[in-house]
Amino acid sequence: MNTPQVLSRAITRPMRPRLPSITSSVFKHLVLILVGIVVAYPFYFMVTSAFKEFFEATAVPPTLFPTSWHPENYAEVWSKQPWGRFFANTFFIAGVTVVGELVIAVLAAYAFAQMNFRGKNILFALFLATYMMPGEATLIPNFVMMSKAPPGVNPFFPIPRLNLYDTYAAQILPFLASAFSVFLLRQQFLAIPKELRDAAVIDGAGHVRFLWSIALPISVPALVTVAILSFYGSWNSFQWPFIVTSSEAVRPIQVALNAFSAEAGSHYHLLMAAASLVVAPIVLIYLVGQRFLVQGVARTGIRG
């Protein structure tokens, strides 16, 4: 049989549809379900333990479902600490941090993406280098800046002393600028078509008008992503507020939870109830903003 006949038969032979392997699909779903159970079990254990009595919460092995439900655990936890004050402090700190970080990140990211000035790439590289520096490396300098200068010491030399210890400002100022947020929004602004900028220039729009009227409205998913990540970081912050606060008047929720864990001791059902109270706002915010979070990360990865 010659080559043309072989090619003719290969072309005329009907193609068999390739069906996905049922075994492979079932295996993948089983693995995903197993991973989901492993990830979700600590949260499930926390919530169910919050409704158990003391002896059942400390039983080994733990029970999957409470034998009797005790919602009064939450009332007992709420009565032991001024949780309302701690939640208000945390919402205020997180809200101001989110607004400040959004304003600074938007302006800096737009400048790096849409404006031309000398040394832009070098400055942006140095700016990103700060993101690689661990937070522990700047912990002591930041604390010295927030504390009060000892008597007889110049408050502005060698490190300026702001005298902000045990205040809201001490928990907000160090986090108003984020290299990651600037990088994320810069990627979003770089993805804006150049034709839109050219059309805006022809219509007489400057940078401020273009940013406010065009760039920001089409960058909502990225902005929501930055806001959610900033809120998460501020809400879950523990080390820095623990160092720079000493009074309940400005204490955030994570530091308060740590103090409550020392007070509750081995009462794990109360500890789990307090932990679930602290986690609940984060879960709600994630459920509301997860769509924007996924879209923001996906869109900002278009250009490097």
C-alpha cells in the first residue's frame, strides 16, 4: 500500500471522541474533597467546641457533634471582656488603614504605570525591595519612632520620636503604605489600553481626570482586592499592636483575644467561643468580596 492510500484512509476514517476518564475525574474530586475537609476541620472544630460544655470540649478523642448545645457560652465570654470596645477599636483602625492605603497605593501605582519621569524603574525596583524585607527587621526602629524620647535626649536625633505609644496612630501610620498594594494596582493600570489614555488626552483630560473618571472605575476588582487584603492584615495584626499598646482604650481584638486566653486558661469551650467571635467578621467579608478578590488577582496578572 502506497503512501497516498494510507493518508486517504487516515483522513476518511471517523474520529472517535475522546471521553474524559471517569476514574481520573473521580480521583481528582476525591482528592479535592479530602483537602477541603482537612482545611475546614479546624474551623468546624472551633465552632462546634464553642457550643459544648467544659468536659465535652476537653474530651479525648473529641466528639464530632455536641451532645448538648450551650449557646450561653457566647454570653459568658461577652461578659468577661469589653468586647464591644475591642471590636470598635479594630474596625476603626482597619477602616482608616484601608482608606489611607488605598489613597497612597492608587496615587503611587498610577505614577509608576502612566507617568514618565527620570529614574522611575530604579525607584520602583527599590520600592519593591522593601517588600522583601521581613517585618521583624523594622520592628525596633518603628517602635523607637513611636515611643517618647527619654529626658535630655533630642526627640529628632538620631531617630525622630513621635510620642505615639498607646495610641490609634501608632497602629495605623506604619501600615498606610504597602509595596504589594502599589505593585498590584500598578499591574492593573498597566493593563489599561493606551487608546483610552490617548482619547482622554485629546479631550483635554489631565492625569487626575483620567485617573478619577476612567482608570478607577475599570479597576474596581483590583481596588476591592487591595481593600480586602489590607483589612485582613489590619484585623489579624497582633505583634505590632501588642508591642505599642498597653491600655484597653486602644487595644485591638487580637491583643484582647490573647489576654482573654490567659484569663480563660483551660476553658477551651470559652476560648473557642471567643475565637469564633473574632473570626466571624473576616468570614463574612470574604464571602461578600471573594468574587472581586478573584477577579482582581486574575486581571492584574495580565502584564508584567
